[in-house]
Amino acid sequence: MARNELLDLLDRSRGERFEGHRVRAQLWRPAAGPVPASLIVLSHEVGGSARDLGWLIRALLAADLTVAALEHRDAPGIEHLTGLWHRPLDVSFVLDHLSRTAELGPVGAAGFSLGGHTGGALLGARVDPVRFAELLASDPGLATVAPAATRSSGAPTGPVGAERIAIWMNAIGSDRSDQRVQAGYLLEPAFGALLTERSLQRIDLPVAVRWSDTDQNAVPRGSARRYARLIPGADGRSVGSTSGHDYFIDDAADGARMRGRVGADAAAFFQAHLG
């Protein structure tokens, strides 16, 4: 039987006035297998939890892989966009902790939706600040953030606040890659349209991208298919035309067969590329 441990960590380099940013993860170790086993860091969808990807955790454990499933603290509303840069830092902080307590084996990243973006960021995908500014400008709840204005005079005022927007604009284009991560399995990755082509084209690690043709939350044409098209050698393919975004959630009855296939596929991918 797999062993489970809750990691409850405090990153004092982040958070309001640097009082600390809470980072939590469920660590699952297989009952048998090599020591140290290959480690898969797993990132869930926005507003979700590691429990939502229980089907994937079980498939990875069955392949004798260790899993660190993050429990991200997503902000409500438009502020969930801060996850674009905080989530990869969460993963790296967990890896820092684990490397201090035991020898790390090969590391892979897997994620769903915003978690898929997290996996891509750990491999080197970077957000284009101009495209991010355009996204903010498209939200009626925010002040207009035009790319030209952002470049010339900084961030404007608005409901989120000028200081807050300025912090976002400073953080968004930063490199969040982690060289310990050697492969990525991205499920319906979100925000692919925000990424720079150059950053995707420079990823030289094994990457698998999976999507549903009928996904209306992270539309494949502008996101998952873009990852698959621009990352050299990426293994990209659809998991079907009758499954939606929420079919990847563990308690969605309609997606059980699809999740079974994808779980086996993910386990085989990491076994092939991490050993």
C-alpha cells in the first residue's frame, strides 16, 4: 500500500510583506520499487485540489512512481492569474524541501488546466507580458491595460489597484523553469495563447500534451495544440471528441474510461523518459 504524507511548508520569501506563503502538498510513495523512485510533481486545476486528480495519482503509484501532488492556494476571481507565476514557485519550493530530506530521483511534472500551464512553466514556457496586458485589458472589471501604456508609463489604476497590477506585470514574464524537471505531461494546459513562441521552441525535454477536442474551458486550438505544435518533438494528441474539460476530475462519472486510458498513458510516458 502506498504511504501518504502531508507537507505543510512556509515559504518566507513570498507573501504579503514576506510574512510567508503557505505551500502544501500530498506526498505519496509507492509501497515497492526503486529507491529513490522517480518523482512526479502534480499540479491541479484552478480552484481544485490534489483529490481531483486522484485517478492520475493512483495510476502513477501503480507504476512505482513517487507523487508530490500540490495543494495550491488559488486566489478568487481575476486574482487567480497570480497562479501563473506562484504555482511553479510552489513546485520548486517543494522540490527544495524534498532534496534536503532525501535524495531526489529523476523528476517529471504533470498538470491539468492551470496545472498544465504550471508544468509547461517548469520546463521553460514563459508568458509574454504584452499578451498578458491584453488579457487584463479584455476584462471589464479591470482598468484598461494597453501594451503601449504598459511599456511607456507603467500599469494604470483600476479596481485591482495600480500597485498590484505593476507587481503582476513585473512578475509575469519571469523564467520559472526548474532544471530538476526532466519531462512534462500536460493535460488540457491553459493560457497557451499567452506564451512566447520562442520559449516553447526552446524546450528540449520530453513533453506529452493531451486534450479534449470539445473542451470549452481551455480551447485546444489556442492552447494545448499550440504547445504541441511549437515544442520540438512534443507528443500531442486528442483523447477524444466526446469528453469535456471536467472529465479529468476524479468524480466525473462520464469520464472514467477516458481517465483510465490517460492514466496508463501518463505512467508509460514517465517510465519511458525517467527510467
